[in-house]
Amino acid sequence: MRSETVRRSIVKAVSWRAFGSAATAALVFLFTRRAALSLGIGLLESLSKIILYFVHERCWNRIGFGKHELRPAVLWFTGLPSSGKSTLAEGVSRVLGQRGFRVEHLDGDAIRAIFPETGFSPQERDSHIRRVGHLASVLERNGVLVVVSLVSPYAESRRLVRRTCRSFVEVYVSTPLEVCERRDAKGLYARARRGEILDFTGVDAPYEAPERPELTIDTSALSPSEGLARIMDYVDKNFSTAAP
Amino acid sequence: MRSETVRRSIVKAVSWRAFGSAATAALVFLFTRRAALSLGIGLLESLSKIILYFVHERCWNRIGFGKHELRPAVLWFTGLPSSGKSTLAEGVSRVLGQRGFRVEHLDGDAIRAIFPETGFSPQERDSHIRRVGHLASVLERNGVLVVVSLVSPYAESRRLVRRTCRSFVEVYVSTPLEVCERRDAKGLYARARRGEILDFTGVDAPYEAPERPELTIDTSALSPSEGLARIMDYVDKNFSTAAP
């Protein structure tokens, strides 16, 4: 974290202008051997360059080339287990990270792994969603773009989180249950069907689909790269100025 | 969040140099009406200014004036209720914020207010400490200096948090129990003594004092501004380059 005072910048600007114009004057003197002329050009340069630099900056200000800008936001991926939330969220996080931005990926499972005492009752799930939401909102406030992948099955919990964030984008990963269950990346559906896991979303716990999500991605209809492209398109349109 | 590509910076530098030197050449021509001389000075200026700018930057690099730098860290204030943790933490957060840095103050009570379901049993307190610690470590990783004020009575929980942070500073606010109880800012000691609150640290719940805290501040021996000065001294020595 760096910061320079305005005074340092002003003193540096004056010092550079004095140094630069003295060099110009010296150069003119070297060629012409006329002291008054050299001094005159040096002084006039001092003034004109300040104005010219300003004009130069304002012109570049209108040119988008090579400029990236990203407004902090919270991209919240919600959907059934194995719907593809984490893969998509990781993709977004990687692409934005490569562009040089601060991105934090909060994964529901990873956070549960740190806090194994978090249960799966409706109340504990609700707390878990709101805690991750709180973490996301604090990061967003500190200039970070946050990508969250979390089953987050309750519409009301997600609504609460939306209210605590400044820019909340609900990405509904709408892959159908049959497809999620066929994938079953961690073998959890199979265990839930055998009754080894209780309160498993999609099997014996409800999932309340978003009514008006900002984005809906069905990973059974789109390839991972198509899904990612659609999300990045949204991010670029709403939060970032991408380099051409 | 802004970022400009290296290509944009290079193109801008070349464009400015061309623009600036063309202006110098024009200036010389205006005074002398000699085209070859003007062109020669313009070209020579282009080259020499690049070197001079570099020399100018390197010289300033050695001058500390007006330069601030702050490494992200976690300042963790632990101590009995009403010991003065929040006041000190707020002070640090205010001073660093005024210097233009990203600072986040996480207050235990404020976070409990958002999550009223957090209880006071040893297990729930431990979870609470580790959750706030996790939040602090994620913020620290994202370049934020985090100031935490939390009773955090368990040495083991604090040790776990220390391990998840990169730069962890334990500030033990060691104000004696009698003084804290006499202050009793929120009237909680009185209620705990009357048995209206159970598991209250200092009354019927233990407080494990840090064995090797980085800093110890007894607010019954130091005024708030003396305490704050001592902490800022530590921060400036270890994490920041303060402006003179």
C-alpha cells in the first residue's frame, strides 16, 4: 500500500520542470552560444510545457487504448451441488486476476472446511450464507471484486446479502438436477440417496431458485468457456473497461 | 480499481516526448528562425530528456519527503470488556485512514450485532474469534491494514488466528479488572454481577492473558492519546514509512 503526499508530487513536478528547462536552455546555449536566447527559451519552455502536458493528458483521457478499470462488485454464484458454480467462479477470478485486478474467490466448501463446525440445518445454512455475504461486502467496500460460489439455497438469505453489498450480481447456475446428479463430482448425491448425508440440497433439502437473477447459466446447455464468456461479457459491460 | 497496460504507458511516454520535443523545436525556431538548428535541438532534447527523467526519478527515490508506505497487517486488540480496545482501535483506524490508507476496523460487538445468533459458549466464542480472524486475514491478503477489537479470551484461538495472518500484531489491552468494572461503559459488568448475563468474561468466564504480545497497553496508566501514540509508534516502525 503506497501513497505519496500532494506536497511531494508538487515539489517533484516543480523540480522536474526546473531541471528539464535548465537542460533545454543548456542545449540551446551549446548550439548558439547566446546566453540571453538560451535563458529566454528555457523560461518560455517552463511555462508552455506545463500547459502542453495538461493538454496531452486531457487528450489521452479520451483514448481508451490500454486502459483497464474495474468497479468492485460481488458476483454471487448460486445453484445446486455439482451445477458448475465453482468452475465458473474460478474462471472469472482467473481472467480478472490476469488483467491485474484484485479479485477474491470465496468458495462455500472451502470456507466450510475452515469452519467444520458449520452445520446444514436451515438456521446454520442461513448464518453461513450471511457470513460469507458479510465477508464479501467488506471486501467489496475495500475495492476488491469478489466472486462467491455457494449453494445458498434460500431466496431470503440471498436477498439479505444483496442489500449489504453495493453492486450485487446474482448468477444463477441453473443446470438441471438430473445433470448435476449424473456429474456428482464429489459422490455426494450418491451418499445422500443412500441416506448417508441428510439435508442435502436437491435430494432432501429445498433449493429456492432466484426469481430475477442478473444472469442465468445452464452448464448442460453451454460449454464452460461459453458460460465464462457470457459472464465476462456482463462484467465488462457493467463493471470494467477492458483493453481492446 | 484501475490498471493501465504497459503498452499504454509506453505509447503515452513516446507520444509525450514527441509532442514535448516538437514544442521545444518550435520554440527555438520562433526565436532563431533557423530550421536545422531547431530540429537538431529538438532531436537532442528527445534523447537527453529520457535520460534526465530517469536520473531525476532515481534521485527522488532516495528522498523520503512526502512518501508514505504501509504494509498490510492485522492489529489484534484483546482484553477484558471495557478495557479500552475499541477506543484504541478506532484511534489507529482514524489516524491511518487520514494518511490515505485502506484500513478496516472489525469490532467484535459490531459483528455480533450483525449475527445475533452467535452465542457465548466456549465453542461459539472460539468460532467467533476464528471467523473474525479469517475475515481479517482475507482483507490483509488484499492489501488492507486491519484493526480488530475483540475480547478474544482464549490463547489457543488467538494462536490459530496468528497463524492464518501474514503480519499479526497482538495488542494486549491490560487494563485491570477493577478499572474495567468501574468504567462499565455498557453496564454489562453490573448485569453480570446480578446474574442477568452468564459467561461474562472477567466475572464468570475466564480471560487468558497473552504471554508474549507485541504490545501491552494499560489504559489505567496511560491516557488514550498516550496509548494511541505508543501503538502508532509501533506501526510506523514496523509497517509504515510516515511522512516527516
